[in-house]
Amino acid sequence: MVMFLNRYVFVLITLLLLAQHTDAWRHDRRPRVFGNRMPKSMLVTTSKKVQEKIVAAHNLFRANVKPSASNMLEMSWHAGAAKKAQRWAEQCQMLTHDNATDRWTEFYGPCGQNIFIATHKVPWFFAIKMWYLEYKNFTYGSSRNDLGVVGHYTQMVWAATHKVGCGYAQCKTSRGKPYFNYICNYCPIGNYIEHLGRPYNKGPSCGECPDHCSAETNLCTNACPFADLWVNCHELNTEWHEWLCKDKSKEGLRRRKHCRATCHCKNKILPRYS
């Protein structure tokens, strides 16, 4: 939780993470905020222009991680994830995440989530940058990174996460004071503890996707349109490929549905679960 006085404006900023449960809040944010003059049209995520700005901000930060990433996917907007983020933002449950089942998407399963609140309207870029600034507390490759301290950043730059959808709402505290709720959902979900210190592979930008590199963002475009719903699909495929991916029986089709990424996405950048 952060409290500061910026001339005549008192601002409370709080960051919260979903992908894993945490109580940790940041204590070192000192942004400048200029009152409540921002029109709502610059914040509502039904606006195509606002969607484009949110996506562009994420791609900007993802393309500039240090050390550079060889497998960082380009992000794009996900209407379903945005609808769920908007619905939850309007519930005004301050600093509380909805259930993973409420963030379920058909092809990606549960999505990750970052939450930001402020007592005054701020641009989306500001909220997104606040999440990104946690990189200052992140050490690439370390097993000692604290999810509660760097989790917003790592979810933002999780290499295989390539869909984002966000929602915004004006709320009131129990005492009737207004605050503004910013929520982004990320698909497929990131922040698996085993890989928290390596949310992406270190190397030259687009090093793992030389034939699928966006000239505009310098990010990979070979994303898989699915995510595995079982965490051991890769291991199952290694040992029993025919049983997992080729069996046309009713049970075989069910298994394949839960491991669609492993079975159907070749030469794509896939999430890592273990």
C-alpha cells in the first residue's frame, strides 16, 4: 500500500497479484498523479483505441526486458478475458481476486490477473508501468525471487502468455470514498513457481522464432491458440504419444482435448508447467 501527497492530491495506490495467492503489497511507489481530469473515454476498455494502447504498452515492456528474451510472444487483445475482467472490476471487491473458474476461457483455461487501484484516475499506461516496475526487485535466473514482490512483473513478461483483456470501473469504499479499479487478465496463465526466476528464455530478441518475428514489436508471433489443461501433457506425449494424441476413441478425444497444445501445436512457443 502506498500513500503520498502530490501537491493537493492524496493518492493511494495498491498493487495486487492473482496467479498465485499473496498478501504482499508494494511499498516503494512514488508516482505523480494530476487530479481527476482524465475523461472516462480514455479508460473504458470497450474502446478500440484504449484496447490498442493497453496491448501496445504490454508489448513495449515485453520487448525491452533485461536480459533480452529469445521467446517472448507478442500480445493481442482477448475479448473474453476482457469481459471477465470488466465484470469483476465492476464488483468493486477491493483488493480481492475472483475465483480461477471465473477467469476460465475456452481454449486457455484459467487466466492470470493483475489488479491496480488508485484514488484518482490514472492512464492505463501508468497502471501497467507500475506492474512492470517490479523488475527492479527481480533477478533473472534466481530461485529466491519473491512472488509477492515481483509477481505482477513476471505475469506481464511471461513469455508464453500472449492474450490480455482488461476492465476498469469506478468504485466506492465502505465509507463512500471513490476509488478506481484497473484489472487485466492474462492468458495462458503464468507465474508457475518452478519457473518464476525464468519467465522467459534469455537470448537475442526473437532468437527462437526467426521466421515468426514481428517487425513492429520485435516479438515472436508463433503462439499456440490453445493451452494444455493438464500439467503433465509433455511427459505423457513423450512416453505415450499415440495414446495421447492419436487415439480416436471417446477417451482418446477427451485426453487430446486436455492436451491440445501439446498434440496440435508444432513449432510454437508453449507454456511450461514443470
